[in-house]
Amino acid sequence: MTIDSAKPLDQQDERLLHHSGFRGAVGDFLQRLRGGDLGSLPVVLGLIIIWTIFQVLNPNFLSSTNLVNLTMQSAAVGTIAIGIVLVLLLGEIDLSVGSVSGLSSAILAVGFVQLGLPLPVVLLASLVAGVVAGAAFGFLRTLFGVPSFVITLGGLLGILGLQLFVLGKTKSINIPFDSVIVQFGQQWFLPAWASYTLVVIAVAIFAYNQLSLSRRREGAGLSSTPASIIIVRSAGLLAVLGAATWYLNLSRGVGAPFALFLLLVVIMHFFLTRTRWGRSVFAVGGNVEAARRAGIRVNRVYISVFVLCSLFAALGGLLAAARAASANSSSGGGDTNLNAIAAAVIGGTSLFGGRGSAFSAVLGIVVIMSINSGLALLFLESYVQYIVTGAVLLLAVVIDSLSRRSRAAAGRA
């Protein structure tokens, strides 16, 4: 293919890449890696290393029973981490998610057990409490320009006090084991046929979206992913998800809370990548002033993201209470905040804003829960868990910083 001097060089490069087929797509991937766009590669490699080490130290680590437990433990904090991903995309932070989740669990226990209210009403009240908290943070951030770190730190303390007030003197309330909410959190698992069906549907949607995007880019004269690459990716995804589902089904299968968590991740991925709101979130996180000059209503983006973050925190609190069959003064406390934030960052969401994915919550929480599970099987003290998790978090931030530096250098070149 020859170069057309009548066309801009960037368009010629795009067309050259398009016509280079499979080899060109592979070369483009390697070029992005050299430019610092590592994507989720470091997380996947890290997870493989972690699993390999723990499996060597304890052969029970990768048993289907342990992995089912791992997925069930991931659902609550993973759901909270989805909201953290959203605020990090704006270059903000929310330190109150643990307290919001604790308040949500307290409202569930008090309303359902002590007051005898219908479960749907109590669930709705718990989620509304999260929405109100997020709206308050968003308005304070946009109206007064107070840093989100300070706002949500105050929210952490204030909402914790509200949680203790709601619980009352008992400070601990057990939720009946035969209730629907506890059964959902502990005993509900997808039938094997349903889990395999969801895998096929997910891969089909993935392939359709990739093909549609490729056609749109080709129609616009931009580089597009060859059909052969899409087929290979789809086949690989089907093999990985199918094998994982089969292995989990050797034990109890895919838990309903974990399936809900994955569904929420897919929904948020759609809104972030396929809607104007999602593009606005990335634009604001990349450059607030440029986004404002482009006509994006920045304040609305901030408020909506903080509302969603607290909403996911409230839902995570409900899942945690359902799994524990109780709510108490320590619900949402301890390392809930740290694990949710660490999951988002370890999963690949940048602390500097503008870069990340809803799937970061999945990768990150699996890494953290793998560390927790592996260390528990080795009967090590809890302080080791904090040290290892902190080291992994620090490594993730260093990789993010280095990749940003590489991309900046490539852009200047």
C-alpha cells in the first residue's frame, strides 16, 4: 500500500494499520505496551503469581470449594469497589463508603427484625440512605469546592455515629437465617445450566460489541480490529469463563451475590463506555477545565458519581449483612474502606483520574481476597495480610505512575 500525500499523516497511519490485519493488530498491542498502556496485564500476571505461590504452599487453595468461598467473600466489598472506581475516574476519593455500608446494614436489621417492616421497604430505605449521603457529598463538593477527601472523611465519622444511633443500645442484631435476604447471601447458587447460559450470552454480547465497534471505526476511516482478532478474543473469553464456571460447579457453583456483583460491573461498564454520561466522566477526570469548555455539565457529573458511589456502598452493606446474617457496630468498619479502595487501584484504575474500567473492581477484589484466603489457609497472623496487601497496593500505584510517565514521554515524542 502506498502513502497518499493528499491525506494527513495520522489518517494514513490509521489506514495502514487497518490494512495490516492480524499482524498489525498484534504490533499495535505491543506498541501500546511500549508506550506505557499496560491495561490489566500487570494485574492478571500478578494474580497468576499469587495463585501459583499459594497453591504451592497449600494444595487446597485452588480447590473448587475454596474458590467458591473466595467469590462469595468478594461480592460485598467488590460491589463497594465499583463506586470507588467511579470516583477515582474523576480524580476524587470517597472515604465514607465503609460507614455508608454499615448504616445500610443497620437500617436493614432494625427495620426488618425489630420493626417488622416488609423486606422490600427496608431494602429501599437502605438504598435511599446511600443516595442521600452521596448527594450531600456531591453538592458540598460542587457548591463550596471542598476537597472530597475532607468531605467524605467528615461523612465517615458522621455516618458512623448515625449507624450507632440506628442500632441503639444492643449494638448487634441478628437477622433470621430463614429470611430471604440471608438465604440469598449464603445459600443461593445459580443452577449449572443457568451459569453456562450466562457465559454464552456474555461472550455473544462481547463479540457483537467488538464487531459493531470495528465496523463503525472502519466506516469512519479509522483503524479497526480485524475479525480474526475478535474471533480469537471471543473464543479465548469463552474458554476462560466456561472453564471457570465448570470448576466452580464442581462445588456449589456460582453464588447469587457474586453473580449480582458481576452483573453490576457489566452494567456500569456499558454506561461508562457506551453513553454520553460515561464519556463525560472520563473527560472530567482527564481535564476538568477542558470538559467544562466542551460544554459538559461538570457539577452534574460530580453529583451523579458521588450518588452512585454511596449507592453501591449501601448495596455492598446489604450484601455483607446478608452473608453475616447480622448487623452490628463493626459493620462496614475495619478494613472495608481500605479493601474497597485498594481493589479499585490494584485492579487498574488510576488515582490521577481519567483512566480505568468497571472491571477493575473484579480484578482488584479477586487479588485482595486471594491474598486473604491464601494467608488464612497458611494460618498466618492477620498483620501479614495487611503487610502483603499494602505492598501489592503500593506496587500497583508505582506501576500506574510509571505508565503515566511513559505515556507522557511518548506523547512528547
